[in-house]
Amino acid sequence: MGAPAAPPHQPGPAGGLGPRRRHPSRPWVVDRVRAELFRREMFLLLAGVGPYLGLTDRQAALVRDTRTALLADADPAALDRFARLADQDPDGGQRDWRDEVWRRAGDPAVTAGGDPGDRMRTYLDHRIRRQRLFMELAAEKCERSEGVLGRAAKGVVLTAVAVAVAYAVLLGAVPGGHGPSTAAMLVALLAAGLPPLCNSVLAVQNLLAGQRLAVSYRETRQELLDHENALRRLLEEPEGAERARGFRTLVMRTEATLTEEVRRWRITVAKPEFDAGL
């Protein structure tokens, strides 16, 4: 759905690689955020909320085309602005889409054609339930990765200790009593032990990032389950303006949940961009 990721390196004048990117994962992060915003746009249009609240079908189609064109070419800063659940007023203020649902309660409920119940069931099946399943599978994958990284980190540390001890024994076993100096032995031990220890530290860092992602996925899954149950109860109510307003409100709560999950994901996987430098 999003634009293809830019290659991590550009050829130089002599056919070699150009300067290395400072953040090589940025294209991947940007593409995931862009794809999620494209997906969100489809369901905002389906429910007739956000920038589509109170618009006719023709007006909504024009707004959709304009917004998707902007989204396709947006840079990271523009994506941050696009992700906000609000419209920007000419005077610099913002109108939150969640507040607008209640402030403009008398506007048409939805812009798309078809039965309102069908739209609600479509949102339930294709938005909430699929996203909930994705969060559950993603959390399980993170937890499996945590187990693998944890065992790998322990193995690396034990191997580093074993290599350092063996190296010390070999250095001290020089015949004739002419063994290396204490300083030389210390340097040799550090040279043997530090590289695997550094690798274990990196593994632990990745392990902690995986734990944060798993927690985020679990929290989002629980919130989506609450939204799913609320929408099921809403489907049992008689059709009318009250149910339509309840659906629009629920859609905005759900999209706020998913938008926040994308924000947490980006902060976790693109951590260097959010670290404070000294």
C-alpha cells in the first residue's frame, strides 16, 4: 500500500556506494507507518468519521484522493502530522476528530452506501478482529524471540568465561618459567573475553526491546477486545441515530488505540531517533 522503500545506499560517482545512512532502518519504519495510515484512511472513510464526517459520497471521494496522494509522498515529519486524529484550523488550532463526533451529532452518520449494519460488521471483522489477531500473533513471536535471545546471551557469556579461563591457563603454562607478564596476560584475557561479552550485551538490549513490544501488543490486543465486545453489543441495538453515533464514537476510539500502538512501535524499533544525546 505504501511507497516502496528507498535503497539503503546510493551508488557514488565511481560506481561504489555512497555515504552510509545514519539510520538504515528508517525506510522500513517509514513504510510500516505509511501502510498503517493508508489502512486507517480506508476505515475512516467506511465509517464516515474524521475528515469524512458529514460529507457526501462525492465530497468524501475527493477528500480521500487528496489525502492518499499526500500520504504517498509524505516524509517522516509529514507522517507524524498526518497521524494526528485532528484537523488543523487556519488559525493554528486543532479540532479533535473524537470531539467532532459529538459536536456534529446531527450530521449524516456515514458517507458510504449500503446498510449501516453491514458497515459495522465489516469494521468488526476486517478492522478490529484482524488487528486483534495480528497483535496476538506478534506478541507470541516477540516472546519466542525473547526466549531464543535469552538462551543465546547466557551461552555467549559462559563461552566467553570458558575461553578466558582456558587462555589464562595456556599463557601460564609456558615452559622454563619465562611466562608473559601480568599486564600481557590481562590484555590477552580482555581481548579474548570482551568481544563475546559485548555481543551478549547487545543480545540483552534486543531482548528488552522485544519485551517492550510484547507488552505493547498485549495491551493493544486487550483494548481491541474491549472495542470488539462493545461493537457486538451495539449491533444488537435497534437501528437509528443513537446507534450510528455510537458506532462513529467506537470507530474513533479504536483508531486512537491503533494509532497509539504504531507510535509505541516506532519509538521501540527506531530507538536511536528518540534517545537524548549528550
